[in-house]
Amino acid sequence: MRDSVDFALDEYESSEIDGNGTSEEEIIAWLAMNQNGQDGSMNAHLSIDLSGWSALVNTAFGFGVSYVSLGGIAILMNGTFLFALLSKRSQVFSHVFYVMIFNFVLIDSLKGICSILFALKLLKSDMDAIGTLWIVKIDQMSAFLLRFSNLATILNLTMITINEYLFICYPLQYPNIVTRNRVICCLVVSWITSFGLTISNAVVSQAHQSILIDLECQAEFEAQDDSLNETETFPCLLHVEPSRSAQYAYHFGVIVFCGICLAITATSYIILLRVISRIVKADFSSTAEAVYLNENMQNGDRRVLEKSLVKRHKYVAVIGTVIIVYAVYLTAYASIQLLQLINMTSGLSSHYVFVYVKYVCYTFISLHSILQPVCYLRMREFRCLVKRAICTSKRKQSEIIYQDQCGSDGRRSDLIDSRRATNKEFL
């Protein structure tokens, strides 16, 4: 029974892999059929070879621990950045780039929470049917939020990439093209689009879940045994699998959308790399000419020029790292959708390799919630903003503690002076 419950959770996770979800009746019926010794033929893809099951359970537990750790770190980092942005909101929200970062921080915090909720079914090793149903409900809620946050993240990645491209390649036209109101409108449209796609997928998935009761089977079963229990009616339940054309269209559309966004992101950052590389080469050539014309250049001037070149090369390396982070995230999410298509066509959800690949892809998605905030720190202004916010809060706390100590010391000295005056009057 324990293995049945655990695998029911793993197979029927309504996350980014198994987007169709699972009804409570299906899980109860399948668990009851396993208890009664049935073959579980109600749904063909529920069968699994239990050889090596303990290894798979241990692997799932390890991935669950990693999801909780990554989710906790993501919540901590994004919470810190959110506090820094809100503490300077009067200055921050007038800047277009900070508005985009604020939107990213909210979504990454939501993804961190979903990572922890997603890991609950992997960490729990012994559950009854009722506990299984509660975990499935939590998993369905986290799957809904995770699908929304992933779609919003893809749209935001495209927006922030285009913003940086316009800022570097068209600096004079940038203030006229990118305005605060236009950015807010684009963010609202991205949220509405992501929420609409998530709702449509949930509605279509729910429409594909249907359970029928075989009346002839139930009549024969009741005729054989008058003392019919509630759990003994489950063998007469039939799970109907209608057409999944809408599901195919959804997952294939997400794959194409991820490919388009990846192409836009890669093209934009490659152009930025070429622009910055030309600037670095120009600085290097000008430095060489300056050294050639003035061989007696002072050591301080040389250090300044070398430091400038190092900063240029560092910025090129940072841009390359950002490209890798975005590419890995988009590839992992597209791979998850591709795995879902393969699962619907071939029914490989019970294959161990399928499960491992699924968990690895989700690990990269959870890791993106941590690496994405780190990418913001490449901006010196944002680093200074975070430092000022943290140092200001610590300074305020120290001032409050100091004032409390001074107040208590003052009250203590006043009390001593009053006692001394009383003693003098008494004497």
C-alpha cells in the first residue's frame, strides 16, 4: 500500500510534466483496486515494475530535499531584494529597469514557494489515501501557480532582453521608445496572457477527466454480494480517455514559444557582445597608442587604463553568463513540455529514465529562481541600492537599541537620585 500511494503521487503529479491533473475518484479507485488485488487495468499507464523501487524512492527524496533548499534560498534572496526595492520605492519605481526587476522578484518568490510545495510529495514516504488526496490538492495548486510563473518568466525574459538591447544599441532613442507607462502596460499584458494560458490549460485538462460506472458490472457485483461496501464498487469504475488534441496543441505551442524567446534572447545578447567587444578592442588599441606615444606614462595612469579594460572584459563575461542562464532555463522548460508530449504518445511516465530527466529539468527551473536575482547584481547601482537598504535597516535597529539603553540608563539614574534625595530629607 505504501508503494502504491507513493507512486500515485509521483505518477499523478499535476505539475509541469503531468499537466492533466488527477481527480480524487481516480486515485481512490486505483488505491482500492491495489488493495483488493486487482490488476489496475483502469488506466494502462499506472502499471510499473516495482523492481528497484527503493532506489527510485531514495532518488525522489534527494530531489525533494534539493527543491526545498533551492526554494528556501530563492525566497530569502528575492525577499531581500524586494525589501530593498520597497525601502527606496520613491526613487526606484521611477526607473524603468527597476520596475522590471520588481516584477521578476515577485515571480521568482512565487516560484520558490512552488518549489517547496512541489517537494512535499517527494519527502513524504508513508501516507494513507486521505493524506495522498491532500498532497495531490496541494500539488495541483502549486502546479497552477508554477505554470503561471513560468510563462510570465519567459515573457519577462524577452522584455528585459529587448530593453537592454535598446539601451545599449540605441542610447539616444531609448528614452523615447521605452517609457515607464509602456513598460507597466507590457507587464500587465504579460500577466494577463500568462494567467489566461494557465486557466485555459486547466479547463481543458479538467474536461479530459471523466469516470464512468459500468452499471452491468455493478449489478452483477451486487447480485453476488448483498453486503456491498463502499470500497467494493471501485472495480466497476471506468476511466475514459477522450481526445487530447488541445493538450498536444498547448504543449507544442509552449515549445515553439520557448524556442522563439530563446532565439530572440540569444540574438540580442550576441549583438550586445559584439558591440561591447568592439568597445574593448577600441580601448585596447587606444591604450596601446597612448603607451607608444608616451612611454614615460606614470604608474597611476597605467593602472587606471588597465582597470578600465578589466571592467570591459568583466562585462563581456557577465553578459555571456546571463545568456547561459537564460538559455538553460528556456531549454529546460521546453524539454519538460517535450517530455509531456512523449508521455502522451508513448506512455513513458513509469520509465525510470523519464522520471530522472523530469526531476533534473525541474532542478534547473528551481535553480533559475536563484541565478536570476544574481544577474541583477551585475548593475553597480542595484548593488549599492541593496547595500544601502540593508545597512540602513541595521543602523535603525542599532539606534533603537541604543535609545532604549540610554532611556533605561536615564530612568535608572533618575531613580537613584530620587532615592538619595529622600534619604537626605529623612536624615
